[in-house]
Amino acid sequence: MKTADHPANHARPPRSSTPWRPKLCASPARSFRVALLLPIAFMLAGCKSPGVDITVLNHTGGTVNLLEVDYPSASFGVDSLPAGAVYHYRVRLQDSGPVKAQFTEGRSRQYKSTGPTVHEKQEGRIEIVLDPDGKIEFHPQLNPPQ
């Protein structure tokens, strides 16, 4: 015996001969917003803040310890950098002043050097090479300050 709640007792809606298709844009206002915001999103995806990529290359032939690179308003470093290793770091310059590097070789020999002067919002690259004789070379490729 079928009851009133049985699915067979409910009427089904008639089937249409055309298949159902979703609406892609609900309104002209939404289409306008999408058309306006999409190019902005693509432009922002390609933007990056001004900065300098600093790369330190250890060509000393041994592990260096307590590597520190100072630049205006901040610094970065690592406890140790093995022979032949490369260390990359991106900085955002918020002031003007010299870039300095220092490291310790072995247990007690410390080396220090002052490199190029950089300026706020400057962009480019600086390669710092630690040589076998303890010399620290700076190879800047920087855009002029704006």
C-alpha cells in the first residue's frame, strides 16, 4: 500500500527538450566588474617591490662561519656557509649607506670589508665573492637611485 509520502505519489516536472545551461554572468554589472578587475589583477601579479638581490659566493676553499652582510637599516647572515656554496637574499632598501660584509674563517680569523653605497628604493643585484685570501669582492649591478 502506498502512502502520501511515497515518492511514486509525487508529480514530476515535465522534461524540457533543451538542455539546461548555467548562466555565465548573472548581470551586466557583474560583467563590468569582472572586465574591470581582471586586467588590474594581471598587472598586480607582475609587480614587485623595489629591492636588491644579494648573492654571496664562498670561494675560500673552506667553510666560513658567522657570515654577516649589513646594509642601511638592516642586516642578514648565516651561521656557516660551506666551501663553494651560494647564498641568496633579497633586501628592500629603506635608507642610504654602504653595504658591509664580514665573516670568520676557521675559529678566529675575521675578515671585514665595505662595499658600494646603496640608496633607498634602488634596484638591482650585488654579488659578494669571498676569496681564498680573505678578500671580499663586491660586484654591484644597480640602477641609479630614483
